[in-house]
Amino acid sequence: MENTAFHFHTLNPDTIVDALWDAGLRVDSGLTALNSYENRVYQFSDEERQRYVVKFYRPQRWSRAQIEEEHQFALELQQDEVPLAAPLILNGSTLQQHDGFWFAVFPSLGGRQYETDNDDQLESVGRFLGRIHQTGERKLFTARPDIGLQEYIEEPAQILQECGLIPSALRNDLNTSIAALRSTLQTYWHCSWTPLRLHGDCHPGNILWRDGPLFVDLDDARNGPAVQDLWMLISGDRQQQRIQWDILLEAYSEYRDFDINELSLIEPLRAMRMVYYLAWIVRRWQDPAFPRSFPWMTEEDFWRRQIASFREQNTALQQPPLRLMPEY
């Protein structure tokens, strides 16, 4: 469990307004909390009726250098005409500090929900992901980590072993199922891919639609394989997945070649995300927002389902990887 240094208990409306004032922005109306678990994000309007979003970073999660790398990547993408929300430069910097909090201000860019069953939208997203990765491969992050087993399975497994939320009757089964995943991942995870800077968390909830895709939230940007930004957009049975991959990769390949061998990383990445996500909630449990948002974490049936999911994923890891025809 984390300590209180990770909490936002001192981030009150007066602190937020004072921070924005120091950055040169006067809040005229709004200051509406937006959905965000990891950080604290608010929408507001200034005295000229311009709408903005301010993001306060969770203390001790990222260093200043790591946040600045995220901002630099966003600015590069914006310069390359990729539609995304990039931080504003205020007082000569994209990153501001007030009362112990790092924060950044973004333009408020509205849009409707990305439609996961819309092939035209998937095709457009594929093109822009190719462009994002064109920018991402120019250089690598040096302060931010790479996607790998240590951060995404080894450390989360340790956190879950020490978690007090797990019913004692299920603890052994949970630990055994995670240990089996770890063992299988060591066999099927490989590093024969070219790393590049990624969005890192490119699921449908981080894409808005406004006459085309609008990408948001680079908070999880990392170095890793290109497929990390693609696989979460695919759903359905095996045949539906093949169709979606064909659409996505044909559009992606207009801007950047895709290494078809990275398809073998899909199930390892899925397994890593499953364990990492569960441990992430446990890490943040002392933040009052988490028990309110994830009340089922205290229920025995929830942990039984997790054990079953881990076992099913361990089987999926050992199946032949998805193959596409034609191959790109």
C-alpha cells in the first residue's frame, strides 16, 4: 500500500485557483472535475470564456524529467499535425509547480465517443497511429521506462502477494495463478522488436472523435513495441479480430511498416496489463477515490473471477499467435 504522500488531500479549490493564477490564468467559471483516477483533472473557463483543462500529476509517480519527456513528445506530435491535446507553454514552460504539485494546462478539446464497431473510424485511427509512431521512432525516451516484465509482472506480483484485500481462503490460488502467468510469460515474451516512443495506453477511452480521431492522455507514454498501441483497439472473436487487424494495419502501413512478428506479443501484453492493472488499484487503495470507484475489490467473488481470468489467460498465452492473410 502507498503512503499519504501519494494523495491529493491538500489539493482543494483554493489551491487550484491560486496555481492557475500563478500560471497567468484566471478562473472565471467551471472548475469541474473530470474522470481521472491517477491524476486530478479539472475543466474551467477563464475570464475571456476560453475553456481549458488543468491536470495535476499524482505526487511521486513521475519525476520532473519524465513528465517533461511526455510534454516534449506531445509537442512533437502536435508539430507533426497529429490531433491530440498538447500542454500549453505558460511562463516559458509546459510544466508548472505550486504548493508541491506539478501541473500542466491544456486546451479543452471536445469530441464524442470513439465508436469501436465503426470500421471507418478504425481505419482513420490506424493512419494516425502510423504517424504517431513515425514521430515516436525518431528517438527514445531516456527518463521514462521501457515496457517489460519487471514493471508489468514482477513488481505487480509482489504487490498482490502482500495485498490485504485478498480473502485468505483464496490467497494461495491467486498467487499460484499469477506465478503460472509469470512462468509462461518468461517463455513467450521476447525483445526482438524495435522500441519506439508510444502513447502507451491507447484504448478506445483515450480516443475522442471530432471529424477524425483526437488522442488524449499521454500519461502512460513509454518505450515499447508498436503493437502496444494497437492491440487494445481490437475486439471480438478470432475472425472479427482478423478483419479489424486487416483494416488497422492496412491504414497504419500507409505511414509506417509494421513488423508482423509483433503479433506474437498481443497475449503477453494482455496478460501483463491484467496483472499490472489489478496491482495499480491495490497501490492506490488508500486514496479515497479508489474504494469508492472499485467497491467490488472487497468481494470474494471478484477475486474468484480474477483467478479464473488469470488461468484462462495462461492458456491463451500458449496458443499459436494470431495470423493474418495477407501478411503485411
